[in-house]
Amino acid sequence: MGHGEHAAKRTARLVEGARPCPLGVSVVARFWHTYAVARPTILHVDMDAFYAAVEVLDDPRLSGRPVIVGGAGSRGVVAACSYEARVYGIRSAMPSARARALCPGATFLPGRFDRYREVSARLHAIFSDVTPLVEGIALDEAFLDVGGAEMLLGPAPRIAADLRSRIGADLGLGCSVGVARSKFLAKLASEAAKPEATSGGIRPGRGVVVVAEGQETQFLGPLPIEALWGVGPATSARLRSLGLTTVGSLASVPLASLEAAVGRTHGRHLHQLAHAIDDRQVVPNRASKSVGHEETYATDRFDPAALHAEVMRMSDAVATRLRDAGSAGRTITLKVRYGDFRTVTRSRTVAQGLDASRDIARAAGSLLDALDVSPGVRLLGVSVSGLAPAGAGRVEQLCLGFGETPSATSDDRAGALVPVEGPASRRAAGWAAAADAIHEVRRRFGVDSVASAALIGPGGLRVKRQGDTQWGPSAPGGDGSDP
């Protein structure tokens, strides 16, 4: 066993004994964070073309070819692409039709979210071997605070290089790592470390880029203003109209002038970033704010009954993820995008958290009933927010069971107080027990093992999984989900 492996195990043992603390961060790591705050100890690890790279890893015949992961239909978008595809000018979030026109010979793949999540779990296990301070941003990227690991594993730049080597050896995938004193700078440094696709081919990246202490403003100065978090198209146009094109030029503007140009709060935010001020810490185990699913259809949907079936599918998927996480949510949101791209959202907040597909579908279905779908629905989505641990704050109205009150009928809206005696409470308890049983069966035998009859169509059981048609219809002329 090498020195790095011994050190990682010692770090894990230290963390094991110090883990229970208010924010879930070890006391040992917090001590070293305070000690190391003046040095670059924040890492941002970003996998290179992650989805596409996993596909090439699993099918080596794709190596060296332009690979695009996303929806291949006319309404699909590019989720990720290999660097060979980027040579043609293809980028993430580009319409798939445009990508196909740029590179007719590209290989389109619909994506396998479960596989990406599996590889991501292995990736994050490697992160956890280095430090307990890991803040996952997506399946393929995370911030790490390695200040507490330096005495065991060496300085942060060495940890970054070793981490990159281990990911390559253990997972067979490439990544880029940025090292800096803040999350903002580490993120920009990882982007600077990445390979670059040019018209002349693929230029290898540096792998690891370190923004040394005292060199922050020099690193930031030449970058375009769009590199700053919070500079979108509108802000960019406003700043460029004032002659501000680089972060350095923005940093030279007095705070009062910047606030006058883009607003007080936004101006102060940009002023701080331009001067490399970002005091946010790496926060592990960040709780999700919402859980949702949405789908873009190959052709507009007009039939309310068919849309209600889709709501049921999405509610079922959302409920499964909530129960897997041990969470429930109080706010149900329905998202509808019409064929003319007009988008509306409607929400409803209930008294108690929901985690059962039946309850979520009822709430989302009532929101759908209030909308006019006759213009045709291009995209439909269901999400639940206001999350808390399942059962937290639950209130039950006690009664003597001599009869049902008007608020305790089987047609109650989700979130109403439920008596603990009487036919209504027994029906509610029956539904809750059924939902628990379904979740347990799925946990043991797979999500396709049991489901509501409403999810059965001519093609059989149609259970929606996380990532399904996430990037639009996968096949020209159809999305595979038509009833």
C-alpha cells in the first residue's frame, strides 16, 4: 500500500471520530480549513466530456469518433459531446438538429442516466478518500476543501495531480482540476485546465491549473467579463456597451459606478468577484431543494387525458426519488410549455409533506385541469419543492370515530388533516401502506416490477426514470413515449 493510500485511510479514521457536528463537517477539517485559508486549498474537479467519455469507455469502437449524447430528434438538445465532436463547433445545449447539420457523421446516443450515476458514485467515493469536505455540484463535478489533508497527502497542487491520476487509473476517465483559495477561482482554473477543441484538432489541456496566492487578480484580469458568475447575455451587453470587456477592466470601475450601471446588489456581487473576493466555504451534503421530471415531446400533445397520464408517470417518478431520499415536499409545481414556446408554471402548497405518487398526481392534475391545453403542449413537467424529512411536522387530527367529518372524505385534497379513526382514516392508512409496499418491492426487484395500472399502455408498463428524455426526443419522428 502506497503512502497516499495510508494517508487517506488515516484521514478517514480522523474524520470518523469527528464527524458528528452541527453542519455535518468534521471538527478536524474545520480546524485545517481555518489554518489553510490563506493558501489555495480549494479544488474543483470537472470530468472531461463525462457522458460521452463514459459511452466511449463502455464501447471502445467509439474512440476517436464524434459522439453526441442527447436527444436526436428535431426537438432534442445536446447534453454532452466528445472533443472530436467539438472540433465541428458542437457544444452542450445546442439544438440537435444544428449539431447534426454541423457533423452529419456524428454518433448520437440517447444517454444512460443510471450508468452515469453509477460511475459518479465511484468518482465521489474517490473524493471521500481524500477529504470529507466534498460538495457535489453535478454527477461529474465537485468542490473539495483539502486544507485538512495537506499534512498527510502533501500540498493541494500535489493532491490535485494525484487525484487526477487515480481517477484515470481507477475509472479510465479524464478530468481537469483547478486549485485556488476560493470556489469561484477554482472553477475558472479547472476550465483553464481542460483540453481545447480547435479547427486544427484537439489541443491537450494542462490537467491541473493552480491560481497561486497573490496571483488571483493577474489570473482574472485577461478573462472576458462573461467568466464572472452572474454575467448573462443582458448584463454582458450592458457592460460591453460601457466598454468593459475583460474582468480587469471591470475591476477598475469604482463600486458606485458599477452599482449605477447594473443595480446595487448585482454591482456589488460583480465588484467582489472581479477582485477575487469569494468567501463561500465548501459545504458537503448540500440538501436538494426540489425533485422533478419534465419531458419534451416530439409532437405537441392536445389530449387532456393523455397529458394526465403523463402527469401520473412523472408524479410516480418524483415520488420514487423522494422516498429513496427519505424526503417529502409541500409545494407541487406543474410546468407547461406550449408549441409557441410560451411557458407557464402553476404551484400549489399543501399543509403536510407529500411523498406518494397518488397525492402528487392529484395535486399536479388539478393544476393541469386549470390550464388550457388546446394550443398544444410541447413540454410538461412535475416537480416537488419545500423538502423536509418524511414525516417531519406531520399533524393528525384526533377524533372519537363516531362518524366522518366533511373534511375527511375519500376525495380530500392532499394535505388535509386526517382523523385517526373511522373509514376515511382507514382508507388513508391503506393508501399509505400500499405506497410503502410498492416502494419496498421496487427497491428489491426494480422500478419496473410494480406500478399503477395508469402507467400501462399498449406498449406495456411505462415507468419514467430519472434522465429519460431529459434532453428531448431521442428519435426523429418519435420520442418513444407515445401511448
